[in-house]
Amino acid sequence: MKDLPNNTKLYGIMILYDMQTDFFKRALKGIEDKDLLKRLGTEANHSSWIAGSVVSGRYYLGKCFNLEVESSTGKLFENNQGIIDGAIYPTLVEYENDWDKISPLLHDSLILASAEKLNEKIEMPGMDMTLFDMIIFTSYREANCIGQIALWRRLLGYKAMIYM
């Protein structure tokens, strides 16, 4: 971790954030765009949707920190909608560009977050949560989704994700 967060509650989360920033790109590395859309005869979410939802999650957190940055791939992932049959999903390069744009900005916002900011209420239908709760959930979900993409790599015949 390159910087220590202002709020010690975020120390472990920032370690995961930095790891997942790298692991996301490693999980997707080398997968051809045509393979990102494969579901192998299942109803499972394809890698393209999984990747887009992870990118969308970081942009959502960015909005919580008043970051004025827009994702070029976000429209397909608004309101947490699932896979849209027949939709044209972004390319791997588009996902990576969006990831590279939001990740350092959100990193800095997290590092500088005050206790007051982390305790702000987040509006989620049917849920009562703080920004800190949303950060924890997003970190958990990112790890889960990166694992799913890593599994899809193997199912699609690609070499295993390399962590180092």
C-alpha cells in the first residue's frame, strides 16, 4: 500500500483495494473480446457483464465521493441491471480504460476519507447503510467477481490467472 488512509477503519480495505486494482486486469488479461461474452450453455453471467459490473461499482463509489468522472461503459450497468440479451457490450480495452480512469481517483478519495464521510448514509432501496458499509460490500463483491472471471478464464481454455 503506497499511502496510509486518514481513517484506520480503511487500512485493510486499502490493501485489498490496491490488490484488486491489479488482480482485475490480470484476471481479464489476454481474453479475446468474443470469449468475454460466452456463457457456455448456462444462464451464468458472462465475463463481460461481470467485468462491467465491477467497473460500474467503482464508479458508483466515486459518485459517493463527488468524483465528476463518467464511465464510457456505464449505461449497460445502470441500476444494477442484469445481462441484456442482444446488447453490444464494451471491449476489454474499454473496460480497462474505465478502470484505469476511476481507480486512482477513488484511491485518493478513500485515503483522504474522514470518519464523518464514512458515516454518511447511502440510499439503497430496502437497506440502511453507510458509505463505509458500501465500501466494505464493494470490496467483497470485487473479490468475488475477480474470482468468477478467473474461473471463466479456465473454463474458456485460457491459462490460469497469474497473481504476481
